[in-house]
Amino acid sequence: MKIIANIAKMQEFSRQVRLGGLSVGFVPTMGYLHDGHLELVRRARTECDVVVASIFVNPTQFNNPADFDKYPRNDQRDAELLLSERTDVLFKPHADDVYVGDASTTVAVSGLTDSLCGPGRPGHFEGVATVVTALFNMVGADKAFFGEKDFQQLQVIRRMVRDLHVPVEIVGVPTRRESDGLAMSSRNARLTEGQRKLAPVIYRALNAAVDAYIEGEDEAVAVVDAARAELSSVEELEVEYLELVDARTMKPAETADENSVLAVAALLGDVRLIDNILFARALAPDAAFDACEAHAVPDVIEYGSH
Ligand code: PAF
């Protein structure tokens, strides 16, 4: 595995790979890797010839600077895990190179960011969309892989790629869970033993909502109430939001259907956990789920002779 820090070298590496007719798969991360990240690498490995993973703890997506400082880091372990999954390149750019001096350009995706994590984390999605755009320009990938656990982020990135015609295909990968259903996350390591035992209530609640839907309930309020009832069984859990939204718009849904996503953010102590369930995936686990309008395929017109 190569470790590249220099942005020009990264761009040149990908250019050479693609000139040679091979595809580049890209997994952007902020490090402190767990099996959910490695699942993205495995997926990239099956779909692309060369796999690049980046580790960059992006300061602009933290609305609280203390969270950025506290963000867990373990470079040596991350490198070993990526190597064990046959990653070809670990890209670790320096913050001063990513954000040059008086950098003043940002990428903001409106609408999709008005709900769920958007209002409570001002600037977060702008920081994500900006750094992901920059990383795409540095890595030059054919496909990029993101987890469905951060579903709103995934939809924001899909929209940004569509709207700015970024030449990369976005692949959403189903959430990886512990055996008791807790979604894998770097934050789980900060749960106390007691909190860790309580945390799976989140996934049970999401499933309770889907069960209600399968049993014939389609009023959003009633579907959400089924989840809320389950969450309320753990009084230590402080729910920040629990909302049924349409996956294509991220706007609140009045009735549940196969485009619905039930999303939750909740605090256990000071650990903020998020999770969601895509109704389409819960109903047909193996079906591809994109929930984004189709890209227009441009015609190629041959004009004159060569
Ligand atoms: O999901 C993450 O780890 C980050 O938001 C990302 C996409 C790597 C951008 O910093």
C-alpha cells in the first residue's frame, strides 16, 4: 500500500491508473476506522481495479471546534486495517494543502439540508460538501463509496455530484451493524458499558416503525409513534429528532411509502448517535436503492470525418 500526502502526486497517480484503462474506487473517511468503513473498502475492491482510501479529519464540518480536537485518531491502526483489506493507496493530505491560506470557496447544497441534522449543526453539510468536492478533485475516482448510515450526507453528496456534473459515480453501501443491531460508528467506542447495552434500542425502534407499516399503518404520525414508544423504554436516551422523511427530498413525509426513511439522532450521555432505516431496503433487502433522480445521459453526435 502506498501512502500519499502530496495532492499533485495523488492526482498524477490516478491519472496514470486511468490512462492504463483501470478504474479507481475511492473511500473518503475521517479515520478511526471500524468495520463499516472496511465494508466500503471491500465494496470498492469488488467494483474497481484500484482502491484509494483517504483519511482527513475535516475541520470545516465540525460546528464545535472542541469536537474537532476530541475527534479520535489512530493512524497506525487505520493503516494496518486498510492494508489488511488490500487498499492500494492511503491518501492523507495535510490540512494546509487542502485549505490553502485564504481559501474562500464553499459548496452549499440547499433544501436537502433543511431537516434532520441540518438545523442543529449549522455549517456541517457545507463543510462536508466542500471537502468532498475538493477530495474528488484530488483523487479523480470513477466511483466513490459512502455508508447509508449517514443517509442525509449521502443524499447531499449525490445531489452535489448531479448538480455540478462531477464525473464520479456515488455508491451507497448499507449500514453495517453489530450483532445486536447497533449501527457501527467511531462514536460507539465512547459509550460506557451500560450505555452500550442500551444503545440497540435505536435499531429496535426503527424496526418497530417498519413493522407498523408492514402491518398496514401508513400515517407518518402513527409510524413514528411506533418507534417513539420503543425509544421511550430507555429513559437515559435523549432524542434530538425522530422523523419520517422522503428519501429524495429529505422533507417530512405525511404518509409512509417505499421512499420513506425514518431517521433518528439521540444522545446517550454526551455521545450523539444517529441511525436510519430505508423502508425500501427493509422491504426488499437486496434491492438497489438510489432514491435520486436519474442522470441525463447526453447524446454523442458524430460530426464530420477524422
Ligand atoms: O463521513 C465522513 O467520514 C465524512 O463526513 C467525510 C465524507 C469523509 C467527509 O469529511
